[in-house]
Amino acid sequence: MASNDQIQDEAKPVVNPPKKINHTWYQSESSVVVVIPIRNVQRDQVHVESTENTLSVNIKLPSSNSEYNLELDLAYPINCSRTDFKVNTANVEVRLYKADAIQWTSLDAQHKPNVPPVSMNRAPPVQSIPPSYPSSSKKAKDWDKLEVEIKKEEKDEKLEGDAALNQLFQQIYHDGTDEQRRAMNKSFMESGGTVLSTNWDEISKKKTEVKPPDVNRYSSLLL
């Protein structure tokens, strides 16, 4: 027959040890975030303390009367006055602000590798410098600027005779509409180069006849 002590031992419920909670972390240029995967925690159940080189986190677990504790000696210094935390449905996130903009190779000092950290500061933008080509002159020349000046001189240069007339026609063609360009092409081709019109309404209706050039008209255009 079983004793009373044996019956009491058999009636005790089996208590499973609490599951180990493993934290993770990630970083940006300015901060490190420690992620603790505990669900359904209220903000008043979380207590966070930090110094320049340490982090302490205490969380009351909602599913039991036990607590979660995390004590870390940090691998690198932080700005402890800015330490903050956020409670999400699935976890608690503790944000630590770096004292220096460096790439952390470890969260805790115990596992910190013996290598210097890498800076995460972004390189300043490279300014565009215009090309400067070899020259016999003692002063370097900006060839891009020189090209612009030459083009401006060519545009402002006053031409005479056929050169001036050709330049005028080129300018009209360049600045004209699509219909004006079609009119100029059609009239010029059909007239054998003796007529150049920009009136598409007129030119589109009939073939352009060959006509000797009207010198007086061209001269008036150039005045």
C-alpha cells in the first residue's frame, strides 16, 4: 500500500523550466538596437538602465511570476543619456546611441574581437572638376569654357552675302515648327532650290513651281 508521502509526490504538477530567451541585435550608423523576443509585455513591466559601457534590462514575464534579466558589458561606449526602449507585440527593443560612428563588431565586451573598429562616416561627395588639358601656357585653360565662348562668337559674328542668307535659313529651320520645316523641305525640293517657304497651308495644296530667286525679298529679310 502506497504511503501518504508517495501519494503527495505523485499529485504534484510537473513544472517545466523556463525557456531560455535569446536576444539579438542590429545596428545603423548612429545606434544599436537590442531585440528581446518576449510577447505581450506592458511598458511598465520593463526597466532599462545604462551607463557609458553597460546595459541592464529587467522584464516581468506576463505568463509567469518570473523575470527576465539581461546584464551586458558593452563592447563600445554609448551615449547613455539617450538610451530608450520600445514595446512591441512580439518583442521589446532597446535602442543604444553610439558615442562614435563606428561599425560594432560585437555587442558585449566579452566577445569583442581584437581588431580596430571601422568608421561608418559617409565620405563627402566628390565635386565635379572640369577637365584641364596640357598646354604650353603657364596658366591652365578651361577648355569647356573656351568652347562656349567660341560658339558664342560664331553666333554673334555678322556674315554677309550667301553666308548670311544660309545662316538665316538655318536659324528659321532650327526654330520653326514641324509644319514649317515640312513646308521648307517640300518647297525647296520641288522648286529645285529656287523657292523656300514656311507656309504649309499653301505649299501642301500644290506642287511648288520653279522660280528664279527674288533677290530683293531676300535682301529685305537680311535688313
